[in-house]
Amino acid sequence: MDSVFQEIYEKYHTDLFQFIFYTVKSREITEDLVQEVYIRVLKSYHQFQGKSSLKTWLFSIARNVTIDYFRKEKGLKNKIYFYFDGKQNEVKDLHPIPEEIAIQNEKIKQLYQCLHTCTVDQRMVLIARFLQDMTIAEAAAVFGWTESKVKTTQHRALKAIKKKMEILAEKEGH
């Protein structure tokens, strides 16, 4: 099991961290949630039947851990707005990760602000598809959805982001 866990860690840790980080937007919470994912992987690896890829299975666990985190928080909507209001773009850690540095770029910052105005499902689909390079089939397996639902959610999210970016550009006179 140690070698399997080591392989999972080496192969997917960065992607897993980014997936959760883009969802909760806090390095400290992400570290806690990633640890919870690994605990669940260790506890349930013997149940993994190989019906999906290891990556799909791992990201399904990560999605569930993230959703569980939001459910545990009091007032899901208030917490989501707190974490994704787009006003908390300051890097609090003295040693930022590359994604935090990239957020400082103004255009990327605006894109992230628009991303965080999407629903949680839309945000997760965009993160999975474009930041984690998952296929529609992989994303559908991770979320437990049909491929059609992933495509529809992705389309609506992109449309919403495009509209928000256009509004921001108008406000700035671009």
C-alpha cells in the first residue's frame, strides 16, 4: 500500500491541491482538505474496483471532501459568498504558491473574480476541465453526472464568465 500511496501522491498531488485550492481559495483550508482526501484514500483504497481511472476516483473523493467542508460550514451560501466574493485577493502566505502569484496579474485576477461569481458546480466543472485538463467523460465520472450535464454546466459557466468579463471591460473603458 505504501508504494501505491506514494505513486498516487507523486502523480496527482499538485493537481489535487490546485483543484481544491481553486474551489476554496484558501491555502490553509486546502492543506486540511487534501489531508482529508488522503485519509479517505487510505481507508477506502481496498474498495477501489478499477471501474474508473485512479485519477477519476481520487478527484471524486476530493470533490466530496470539498462539498462536505462547505456543508459543515454554517450557512452554505454565506460561506460561499465569503470565500468567493472576489475581494480577497491578497496573498497572506509569505511564500506564495505559483497560482497565488498568477492571481496578482490583473487580467487573470479579473478572470478569477468572474470565475468565483459562478455557481459551485460551474466553478468545479471549469476547474476540472480547463485547469486540471480533464475530459468531459472524466469530469462526468468525478461529479457523478452525465456527460451532457457537464457540457451544459460548462457552457453556462463560460457564457456567464464572458458576460462578466465584458461588463468589467466596459467599466474600465476597454
